[in-house]
Amino acid sequence: MARDIINVYLPQVEDSQSVASTKVEPQTVTVANGIEIAEVAKNKNNSLAIVIENTASTPETVTFVAGDTYPNSMLGDLVVNIDANATTVCQIQDFSRFENRDGSLYLDFSGTFAGNIYAVAKRAGLVPVS
């Protein structure tokens, strides 16, 4: 399956170092493709927020696919319920369960899911000099 790839938004901190912000452009979910969130491992621990907008009039599910790294991937996939006509934020607490060797994370959606997705996290490490 060729997954649709999204990148994690890394908000920019303003000069006083008090608030970080960014403009997001949600990706429309194509159920047949699923989603790959690229380079999730490069973000600050426990700061990743995956925002899933279910525009369907029925409850749906999203499956966090077990990664290809050992040992936590042995815990398997995890299915999360998403309410109808609602926006749900998922925060990964055990990233090693879902991490792939390339640092990505895969999500699959129930067959009648309709909606959008985006991911936001804190930057890990130094801000690149431009």
C-alpha cells in the first residue's frame, strides 16, 4: 500500500520564547492509502499531538499500526475510537510500540472514515540557523 505521507508541524517560538505557533493545513484522509507520519522520532518526547477530524456522521476508528522495531512492537496494533463529527487529539505515550525503523508511524482508518489529519510537536534539539 502506498501511504499518504504527512510531516509533523514544528511551531516556531517567538522572540520572548513564550509562545510557539504555526499555520497547519490538514491532510484529507484517503482510507485506501492510510497515513504515514514521517520522522516522528525527531520530535521532543511526548510532545506529538495527532489531530484527527472525523467529518463522518458515524463513529469511526483509527488503527495505530505496530512498528517494525523490537520489543515494544510485540504489543501489536492499537485501535482508537473516534466520535462522529468530532475532532480528537491523540498523544503517543509509548512511541516505541509504533515506531518504524525509518522513524515513521503508520495509521489506518475504518472503511467509512471521512475526515482530515495533521500532527504537531515540539522541536527536539537546536533550531536550524537560516
